Amino acid sequence: MAIKITDECINCGACEPECPNNAIYEGGAEWRFADGTKIIGEYKGRNTGITADAGEPQEPYSMDVYYIATDKCTECAGFHDEPQCAAVCPVDCCVPDENHKETTEALLEKKDSMHL
């Protein structure tokens, strides 16, 4: 499943540079499928079903705290043994997102679709 950042986030930003998919954004910042990936052209998110041009800005998930773009989160599968955001979070607010459960196989397929 994807990881989410809870409201307990203290906005330290430690998680953002650790994400190999560039799926973590500061509260209020728009996100793009193309950010930190090799996606070009139209792309359909595997979790939310959003279809958009990869460079088109998407609405922030949160205005107040850092957030993870669910369609880009792979729990670091294919890069690391554990989600790096959770490993560095000083307040343990990077937790599994129960609304977006995925198998390891699905996470690896998502990773491969973003990093051709």
C-alpha cells in the first residue's frame, strides 16, 4: 500500500529528499507525475485513476503539512527495503495508507511505469 503523512507532521521536510519517486511535496505545493520520473505525455495514476499530462500540475493533497502523491508512492519498492520517509520521520507520521493497499508486485509495476 502507499504511504501517507498524518496531521502529526511537524513540517521538518526530512522525508522529501529521501523519496526515490519524488512523491513527497510540501503542503500547498502542486504535484506532477513528471516530477522526478521519466513519465512524459498522458499518464493514468494507478491508485486514484487520475489521467493527466505528466507535466500538468495537480491539486495538493494537503495545504498544511507535507503529503505523498499516492499515485507516485511505491513504498520505495525496487529501491530500498523499507519506505525511506518512514525511516527518517522524527515523529512517525509516515504510515501505511489503508485506503490504497497494493501488493509488492503492484508497487514494482508502478515503479517500472514511472522509471522506464
